[in-house]
Amino acid sequence: MISLQKQTEMKQKRSVPRIPSHGLAGNYKELLGGPAQFYSKAAWQSGGIARFRIYHRDCYAVAHPDLLHEILVTGQKKYVKGEVYRNVSVVIGNGLVTTEGKTWANARKIIQPGFHKKAIAHLIETIHAACEQTFQRWESNPQNYRDFVPESQVITQQVISETLLGTTLAEMQGAKFAKILKDSQQLLTKKNWSLFKTPFSWPTPLNRKLLANRHLIDTFFAKQIEKRCDFGIGKKGDLLDLMLLAHAQASEPTISLEQILNEMLTLFAAGYETTSSAISWTLYYLCQHPTVEAKVRAEIDSVLGQRQATWADLENLTFTECALKEALRLAPPLHTIMRTNLEAEELGGYRIPKGSLLMLSLYGVHRSPEHWQNPEDYRPERFSPTASQPIYQRAFIPFSNGGRRCMGAMFAMVESKLVIANLIQKFRFSPKPYTEVTVSPSSSFSPDQLQIAFDPR
């Protein structure tokens, strides 16, 4: 219970500035026009935090690095993921991304070893093989321009499926999963911001489609669990083995078979899409900035020549990493994360009522004019160890921050660097002229398509 003294103090605090809204829908139209841009601009107007309205509900856009640090790090026990993430679990499973408390802590403890440095190092050959398989397919089916977004997803799906299941997906199966997940994300965005929020048990067309999509993926992963149990647990050493061993060996299992299925879906969805987005945006910015591309190419040629990169080579690809980080700054895979406060709180000197929905804009923090010089420009050198102006670390959090920071961050960075290195070694690339890059409104910030010409070197 919140004390009477604190209640009195909270009433004396200022209300968060409200941005203008329009009619019954409030700011719904601006939100659908581009959620990443809307949250960041709304917050910047008021020094890092602003109040907006969707229909009858007040929400809060937050885009100041110190305020995000307060929510995600120093005061993280005061906030939960809340209602929106419960809805997200219908799409990506009720796993590490959406769970709270003991369920989350137990699962993270079990899965964490699969993302340690030693485990990631063993996957380098898998990443090279996934790239080579894709390049061979390109060679056998030449095209003037390719949409690189689904191509990058093929690569990252092969890597995460090997990590998770110890095997690779058929290409058509992976493409089907990608379409299902993208469609479901867009449907869920509509549901989360609709005026009438019907329970998932109600047979509306949107609910039926979401649940049917989830059933298709659940069926696939349930069969994988069944096959593994028949094959023998502990023989492959992948993430599925880690979870099944924890289930089988404990006198009181810390993770159920249902939870394992949820974690598999979560790890698959997060493991391929976020990395694919990082790779795609990096390639996009390299295409748009030939001078930067030439510098990345010169570094990779100098360090690697034509041989495949090893773990030891990664630390020498310093400017390549700068180029990747700058792409992650401008286009974080998740543009916004959400939190709900358990009690009335003070944030930035403002009063935040209990149970408020806070939209924490990573996109806005990464482009904050207060913390980045020329924030809209693609300048990888700002991440150089010798840069004249050091990075304000709180203003660069592409994988979130605090106890809920993505544990696959190192995995994503290593995989992205290796895929970029493979692309540079094999091809010269150029964007298709006069094509606009768009991003569909959803929780992720991935380009809808990137038409690129890949010419063998």
C-alpha cells in the first residue's frame, strides 16, 4: 500500500504535459502513421516525457535516457510489463520476453548458458554455412535485384533453428513462419489500440486469425519436443536439450513442457527477426553511404582477405562493429518497450498515476538531439574508441537495459558482424533506384523490403 504521506506528495507533483489530441480517437491517427516517430516526437516536445490519449486512455511517451534508466535499471522492481505484453504472448509465446517473476527467473537461469561466449563461438561455422547456402542459391537463380529482408531472415532462421533445435528449417517452412509472425504482429497492433478490446476467447475475425496462426506454430514446436524425447534428451546439446534436461532431472521441474514450448516460440521469433533487422538496416545504410561502405570493405579485406572469419577475428573488425552499432542506433529492432507502474510514481518531476502505460522509446533516446550530435545522420565513427565525443551509454540501448536486457545481445552482434563480413567478401551491392523504404506499424522496426543488386566480386 502507498503511504498517506506519499499520496499527498504525489498530488503536489505536476501532471505530465499533454500533447493535443483530436476527437474520440485522441492521437490514434498519429500513432498509426508511425509509432516510433510518434512516441519520440511527442516526448521531445516536453523535455523527454509527454502524455497522449488513445480513445479514453491516457498513455505516456518517454524518450529521455535518464528516465528510461530509472524505469529499467534503478527502479525496475516498481514496473511490470503489463497488459500489452500479455497480449504479445499470444503471438510470440509466453516466454522470456513476456513472463515475470519466478517463471521468468527460472527460465532465464536454464537458458542463459546457451548464450555464453563459448556456446556462441561454436556457432560460427553454422553462421558461415547459412550464408554460403544462401549465396549458392543466388548463384543458381540470378536476379537483377533481390529483396534482402526475407533473404536475411532465411540466414538468421537457419542459425536460430540450429541453436534451438540442433537442425535447420526447410526454407519454405521458415518463410511460412516469418509471414505468420509478421501478420500476427500487425493484427496485434490493431487489437492493442482498438477502442473495444475483446477477450481472445471471443470469436471475432481478428481473434480467430491470431489464434489460428499461433496453433500452426505450436503444432510444429510440439512435434519437435516429441521427436527429441523419442531421439533421446541430452545428445545434441542445443537449447531444447538444456530445457528438457532441466524438466527431466529435477525432482520438482522448474520448467514445464508447456513452458518449454512457449520458450521455443519466443526464442525463435526473437532470435531471427531482431538479428535480421539489424543486418538489413546495416546493409541499407552502407548502400546509402558509399564512403562508409568502402571503409568497412577495406577493413574486412585487410583482416580477412577471402578466408572465413574466426572468433579471434571479430575483435579486429572494429569499424565494421561501429557501422553495425550506428545502424542499431538509428533503427533499433524494437523501437519501443512498454512498462506499467505498480504504484503512483514520480518520474522527471511529474506525477504518474498507478497502473499507467509507459511507452519507452528506444528510437527516441537513440535520436535525442540533446545526447547525439546530428542525430539523424549515419556516422559510424561516433562509436570509435578514439571518437572526440564519448557515447553517453544510457542513450544507446538497442537491446534494452537492466535485468530484462536481452540475453541474446552478444549472439546478435556476433551473427550480424559475420553475415556482413560474408556479404562484403562475396559481393558489391547497390540499392534499386527510386525505391522508398517503409516500415509497417508494429512492435518491431524492420524494413518492409530492401531491393538491392548483389554483384559478385
